[in-house]
Amino acid sequence: MRIVQVPNGSFLENTWIVIDETAAECAVIDPGEEAGLILHKVGESGARATAIWLTHAHVDHVIGVPRVAAETGAPVFLHPADRPLYDAAPQQAEAFGLHLDPLPAPRGEWAHGDVARVGNLTFTVRHVPGHSPGHIALVGHGVVFGGDVLFAHSIGRTDLPGGDFATLRASIEREFLSLPDDTIVHSGHGPDTTIGEERRGNPFLTGSTGAFRFS
């Protein structure tokens, strides 16, 4: 397995390319604003993109979907609870002064417990609402692709449509803090971290912000 991080766009969003080098196949996670850069990185990998995996449908994580899907033919996977956000992506983009045509319809729907496959690599789908209703994380091979749930010493915002702080808190406790401490967290923005580092030092998890504390 090889993982390529592609920070991109005005949102500084992380697109991730997960590559099975033996099978020469890859999945593109959350294609952001710079679709051309993302496609270039896919080309550099020497792998064929066989899937587009979306952790959620906020515009910074889906704005590259039309071009990446059109040029690779890869099917889009999304949790159905985020379909309203996905369908409203052009309106989301307009709010930031960007133009986005309607997105291609997803060809697969995530459900909690599903297994996502690329080549011979498998990841378990975990439903982690709170940042958005249909947010998911992908767990496997010692890593979690967590989208905008958990960051290095921070957590996802909950003031956007569909966000809910208590729901996010429960998602992190149930689906992230149950993972081993050495699990690497590949987030939707910013640097990598680990579950252990966040358990020990994330102020939102330790209670030093006054927000909450997990036992």
C-alpha cells in the first residue's frame, strides 16, 4: 500500500490517493478544488483509479469530483445522508464565489460496516456523523481516513448545516477512540496525527477547552 497526500485549493483540503501497487489500482478520497493536480498525481502513481470515496459532501471535498470522475470513469461512493449536501454542491460553491456544475450521481452508497476495496486492500466504513449527517471514516491497515471529524489537536466544526456537537462527540468516542493508539489519522485538512496523540493532547478531548472530556 502507498498513500499520496495532495493538499490543494483555497480550502487547503487534503485529497488522498490510496494505491495498491501490486494491482496497480487506486482510490481517490475527497477530490478537492485542484482536480488537475489530483489527476496528475494519479498518473504519476502508475495506478488506475477505480473508485472515488467521499468522506462527506461539503464543497471543499467534492468540487473536483466532476473532472476526476469524467477522466477516470471511477464510480463515486457517498453515504446517503449526505446526498442533499452533495446535490446542493453548486450552491455551496456559489457561496464561496466558485462555480460548480451539478455533480455526477453516486454509483455506490456507504453504510456503516461496509468494506471498501481497492485492489487487494480493504477498509471498513464507519459512520461518524456530527460534522455532517452522512460523514464516514475509512479504517484499515493501521490508518483511518477521517475527513473532517478529528484533526491534529482539533475537531471538525459543527456550525455548518447538518452539524451537531453532541453527535460529533459521540462519533469520536465510539469510532475513533476505540482504535489503537498507533493508528495514523489522515485528516481532511492539516497534518497527520495518531489516535494516541489526540487522546493525550487534543484539548477538545482532554477537556482543557472546557468543551468535554472522554473517560
